[in-house]
Amino acid sequence: QLQLVESGGGLVQPRGSLRLSCAADGFTLANYAMGWFRQAPGKEREGVSCISSSGDHTNYADSVKGRFTISRDNAKNTVYLQMNSLKPEDTAVYYCAAGFFCLRRLRKDMYDYWGQGTQVTVPA
């Protein structure tokens, strides 16, 4: 009943852009801080960005600052990740997650609900 579903992934050329969406079914996203994480094969899941429940503050990993923008539309029960100036290093499965805090350090153990992920591929 509590589900997060990511969409919008795909293949994009370096320097290109992509927008990911995360939609909730079974609960109200307005009650949660939301995070985006990513995981490449053989690597640990790492935090990308988060946004507070109200949308009044955000945090970004250093590797994506200035290139990615997180936003939310609570009326649509949806969170977005706009990704610009994409690099091959951004290739990963991207996951959205719901939790209670959006802090400078993006810790996956602070998030309770997870989507199944969407693949983003940026070829070299």
C-alpha cells in the first residue's frame, strides 16, 4: 500500500539533461522529507540530494551541486530531480526515498520508504 515509483530514466548523452520523477501511492509525500540516491554496479548506494517536507531547504552531494535540482509538488504527491550537464560518472540506478530529515550528509538509514529505482545511463 505504501509505494514510491521512480520514472524518467534513460539514455542521455554527456552534457545532456534528464528529469526524474518520484510518485507516491498509499501515503502523502507532504509528511516526509525526500531524498534521491544512486547506485552504480559494484558500488555502495550514495546520497544525491534531499528536500525537506515543506520544500524550504535542500541539500546536494558535492558531485552534483550546480548541476542537479531537487523539487517537489506536494499537491501532485510527486518529487523531481532535474539533472543537467550529465556526465558518465552519473550513470547509476536512481532511487527516491521518504524519511524525516534532510541533512547535509545524505544518510540512507534516515529514510524509511524506497522506490524500485530507474536507470540513468550517460555513455562516455
